[in-house]
Amino acid sequence: MAKKIAILQSNYVPWKGYFDLIRAVDEFVLYDEVQYTKNDWRNRNRIKTQAGVKWLSIPVRQERLEQKISETRVADSRWAAQHWKSIAGNYARAPHFNRYAEMVETWYSQAAACELLSDINALFIRAICATLGITTHITSSRDYELADDRVERLVGICKQASADTYLSGPAARGYLDETCFTEVGMHVEWMSYDGYPEYPQLFPPFEHGVTILDLLFNVGPEHAAFMKV
């Protein structure tokens, strides 16, 4: 039976494209056994505010250069309450805020108890997938034997998962050697994030690159109309 897989680092309350990638595959691997990178999407994302786009960042400890995402710890547990306060303050007037507010606040309460960034990201990703009706099987790179070479590691995960198609995000085009996959009988596909329609959003001008919470609070159950279903 054909099986499509995607392998990607966990992000903090990701944007809609991240979840479209998850929906497009049979298995999604949270790829956190790789180096943590500062000023990236691993521990931060953006919301809309009256003053413009604002970053919400989880404070983390980077204790060594080669530290993995899975090893990265939270530096201050107060982040969750602060982030929720900022989200609630800026989205309170969104049409569907009240529909999701209690649920999202509960996610933040649960996340406050997590010490590892990977656990926080996985909590939000799984909860949001359930809210969006995404049933893709989500696993962790810790479940697999990992090769040293970056591309061989991806190929190895695909082989162990019995996948025949690897769906990659467009950012990997610069380094991913497709022949490493085709030589073992696998096909590589590329995710496209082009063509997203705009939706009614607070605080113009419109911005696609914000957390998916923005979509939920603004359009509610109609979210699928503004994603790649």
C-alpha cells in the first residue's frame, strides 16, 4: 500500500501551511533530533495586533551549540500565561474567539507544565490537528534509528516507516538530493504554499505568515475554505 511521509522540525503554534503539510501525508514525523536554531520558528510565532505583527517567543536555554531541539528546555514557565494574555487581548474581538478561547487557554495551561520545547510544540500541534479534523499519524524522530548524514537520515526514516513518497517543504530544495531517494525506489514531492486566499483578518494589512490561531479566531469552522484541503 502506498504511503506518503513528511519529516519536519516542530514549530510553536505553526502557521496554516504547516498543518496543510501534515494533512497531505499518512505519517508526519516531528524531527526534533536535530540542532536547535535561534531566532527560528521552533520557539516563536507571530500574531496580529493593532500595532502590527507581534512575535510571541518561548524563553529557552541554549546551553551548547550542538544542542538538539529535543534537549531544549524552557527558561521561564511564566511564558504561557503571558502568551495567552497577549493572544486574548488582541483577538477578543475576533468573530470566533469565544468559540475557541476556553479550549486554547487550556492548551496553554497544559503547556505551562512542560519543561521541554519539543513537548510544548507537540502538545499544540496535536491539539490543533484534532481541532482541524486532521487524522494523520504523528510520530517522533526518536522512534527511528538515525543516520549521521542529513539526507541519508531522511531516507532512513522513510525506509523504516515503509514509505514510498517523501513530501518536503520548499525550503529544502537547496540541499535535498532527490537521487538519494530515487535510488532506493522512493519518490520526492514538493509542498507548495502558493495561492492561499485571504480571509477576514483583524488589523489590516493582511498577513499570511502568522499562527493558525489567527485563522481559527477569525473564520472559525470555515477554516478549511482558506487552507489546501
